[in-house]
Amino acid sequence: MSDDHIDELIEAVLRQLKAEGLVASSSNLRSQADNSQTAGSHTHTNISADLVIDSDDPTTSMQRIIPGLENAADQDALVMLMETTTARIGVGRAGYRPKTKTLQLFQSDFAISQDALYREVDPVLLQKFDLFQVETMITEGKEQYLLRPDLGRKLSSEAMALIKSRCVKRANIQICVGDGLSATAIEVNIPKIMPVLISGCQSVGLSLGTPFFIHHCRVGVMNDIGDILEPDVVILLIGERPGLGRAESMSAYMAFQPRSGDTDADREVICNIFDNGGTNPLEAGAYAVQLAQTMMKNRGSGVKMRLSKDSER
Ligand code: B12
């Protein structure tokens, strides 16, 4: 159907609605918007000369805590509860259905998650932390990355050669950064966690390998890194699968002397690393150094470390 045809249909429906008094005229809508008590920006979309659709941006922090529930027993308490969680509580409903605002917020948050997944990590950040980039066996972009996790767990042959030529071997700690499922998570957390990890390792006398960035990265790639560089511990900082509207969560997956064939049972994860509500990246960095020391002491990670009698965790 052509755009002109769609516009004609919209005009016809609007004429009918107006004739039946079901839509306010544009001037009424404008004054409603101007008088609105709610915070947040207003979007005015001109569909036709005399109709304005006015809708608040549902993603602002103020909009998120406006209850959709009418007649709550304690409205103030409900607002406070909504402030404490990203869970969609107090949203109310329209008959059996979600309210328009709930649906709009859902769609906007979904877009935030998709952006985090499909965007690339800012190269300026990689430069800032001296992270050279290598590729996994993904050659056809994000779609292939999503469909073929197995290829994201293997380094390309060029990557292996580059890592061999540029990195220090057999360090105590090898830090790697991978985009994983959220570029946002890497951009937000790397500037905070990297300095803590580096200074933390130095302060307890652990030697550091040459850090690098793995594009289209999955957790299992740690095995290839272990095979090539043979460090005691690999720390892989990787973007987690984004939640709805929550894209900044990063994990530190760690393993003692990872090798081909190792599984998640041989690994540890410090998850949900982000400010304001998650594991604070500064604390996560300090904890990762401590965990690396425990792994080295027990000469194992994951289930092996837990089974070890000396385990301090
Ligand atoms: C997706 C997911 C899974 C999927 C992984 C499948 C896949 N191919 O993606 C499934 C459903 C299999 C799974 C299983 C488990 N998971 Co899980 N999982 C997640 C989730 C939602 C996202 C992980 C992610 O984004 N990874 C990053 C991407 C890029 O990695 P990937 O290479 O694509 O996928 C690997 C990792 O996801 C890894 N993985 C997933 N879960 C876990 C848990 C542990 C302990 C380890 C070492 C690795 C690991 O397995 C994948 C294959 O290697 C997180 C939530 C979060 N906030 O991180 C929980 C999370 C990581 N999982 C968790 C747990 C506890 C488990 C289980 C132990 C649950 C159980 N009791 O069986 C199992 C064991 C995992 C294993 N592989 O052996 C916890 C870890 C808590 C902790 N700090 O120890 C988390 C944080 C959820 C939570 N809040 O409780 N998980």
C-alpha cells in the first residue's frame, strides 16, 4: 500500500472519529500537553494539519515511576516501590490489556536492548586502553554471531597469529575484553574496572599479560586464549545479554589455565557488573583479583575449585 493511500485512510478514520466527538481538536491537545503536570519531554507528531498526537517519552526516569494503577491504597508508597526496581510494577491495565504507555515503554526498552546488541564498541575506548582487536570465526556480522555461538567461541587463524606475535606469554593474569551481547556494557564499565584490575594485580604481585579486544566474542573463546598464551588465569570481560532496557550489565568470566575442551563447569562468573543496582565495577575488579588469587592457590576454577578443600570461596 502506498504512503498516499495510507494517509488517505488515516484522514478518513480521523474525520469519522472527529465527527463522533472521539478525538479532540489539535488546539485542545496542544493545551493539554502544555498544562501537563508530568515530567519528561513531549513529542508532538503532526499527522495532518489539524491533528497532533502528543505522547510523553516513556523512558525518562520520571515517567517510569508514574503509577498507572488507579486507586492504589497508598499512592506514595507505590511510587517509592517503583523507584526501587526496574520490574514493571504498578503499571495498571486497560481492561484486560496493558495500557498504551506500558506498551510504548516496552517497545522503547526493547529498542535500547537491540541497540546495545547490534552496535559496535566505540574504537576510541579500545585505543584508550591500548586494546588491539582480533576476530573470532564470525565473518558475516551480528546475524551470524547470534545464530552461530560455536563460531564466536573460536579465534580466527589471523587472530591466533596476531595474539602470538603481540602478547606476553605465561603471565599470571591475562585480561581480555569481548563485546559479547552488549557494546553498551563494555563502554560503560571498562573505564571503571580496568584501572582497578590492573592496579589490583600489580599491588599483589601478579604479572599481567597484554590485554586485547575480541570482536564477536563468546565466553568459550577463553579456551583458545589459554591454549595460545598459557596464563594462570584468564579474565574475560564481556557484555551480557541485555535485559529489557538494561543494556549496561557486564560479566567477568574467569578460568584457571583454560584449555580446549574446558566447559562452563571449569569457569567462574562475576555477573551483573554495573553501577547503581548491580555489582559495582570497582568492587567487581577488586573481587576478580581476589578470586584469581584463590584460583591460583587452589590450582583450579569452577567445580574443581569448589571441590578443593583449600577453597576459600
Ligand atoms: C544465557 C544464560 C544461560 C544459558 C547459557 C546458554 C547460552 N548459550 O547462552 C543457560 C540457560 C544454559 C544457562 C545455564 C546456567 N546458568 Co546462566 N545465565 C545466562 C544469562 C541470562 C546470560 C549470560 C550471558 O549473557 N552471557 C554472555 C554471553 C556473551 O555468553 P555466551 O558465550 O553467549 O554464553 C555462555 C555464558 O552465558 C555461559 N553461562 C551461562 N550461565 C553461566 C553460569 C556460570 C556459573 C558460568 C561459569 C557460565 C555461564 O554459558 C554460555 C555457554 O558457554 C546470565 C544472566 C547474566 N546476568 O549474565 C545467567 C547466569 C550467568 N547464569 C547463572 C547460573 C547460575 C546458571 C546455571 C549454573 C544454572 C543452573 N543451576 O543450572 C547454569 C549453568 C551454566 C553452564 N553453561 O554450565 C547465573 C550465574 C550466577 C553466578 N554468579 O554464579 C546468572 C548470572 C543468572 C543469575 N542471576 O542467577 N545460563
